[in-house]
Amino acid sequence: MSSEPADVVHAWLTAANAGDVDRVLALTAPEIVLIGPRGRAAGHDVLRAWLASAGARFETRRRFARGPAVVVAQHGVWRDAASGTIVGEAAVATRFVVQAGRVAELERFDRLEDALGAAGLGVADEIPGA
């Protein structure tokens, strides 16, 4: 697998959507920083717990990258873990930082423009055909 940040993020998201926790963790720095609507947390244990309970799948719509920064515009669907019923659906954007071939930080945004701004990216950094 390529260690290019956009490729690492693509592999990470593919594993997360497939429920492959071991693969996600292999692609994640041990002290990953997770920033979302409920605040900030760090580490594999927090990520593992989120993957087990979130019931989320994300379809990539657009990708932007430069250096270690990657932003992915996505359509997210959240399902109840017990019933599988859809409990939420939204357009979101996620800012990733990749270091040494692993996701070291991710932050969820409601607006693509906010994620791009936080990452220091712009429309010129879009990856065509993503």
C-alpha cells in the first residue's frame, strides 16, 4: 500500500466502512487525536469503542490533499447498532492528518469549507475523480 496520505485515508475509510477494526487500527497512530461533536479524545481504545458503537458508514464524494493534510467530503449514514435502522444521515467533511503512513488526527465538520479551512486546503487541492 502507498504511504501517500490520500491513499492511507482511503484505505482507512474502506476498512472502517467494512467494520475491519484490526485494519483500521493498523492504519492509525497509537495516540490518534479524534475531534468531533462530543469533544476531543485520543488513542486506539477510544477509536475502537467508537467503531463498535457508531454504526456509521461514509461514502466519499470529494477528496482534497496536500502534504500530510487530507479532507474528505462524505455522505454519512448512522444506524442503530441493535436494529440497523437509520437514525441519521448528513453531508459531512472529515479532516485527517497522516504522519509516518498512519492517521494521526481526524476531525469531523458539518461543512466542507470549514474542514478545508482547518486543514489549510482549498479547491486547488482537490484530487480529480475522487
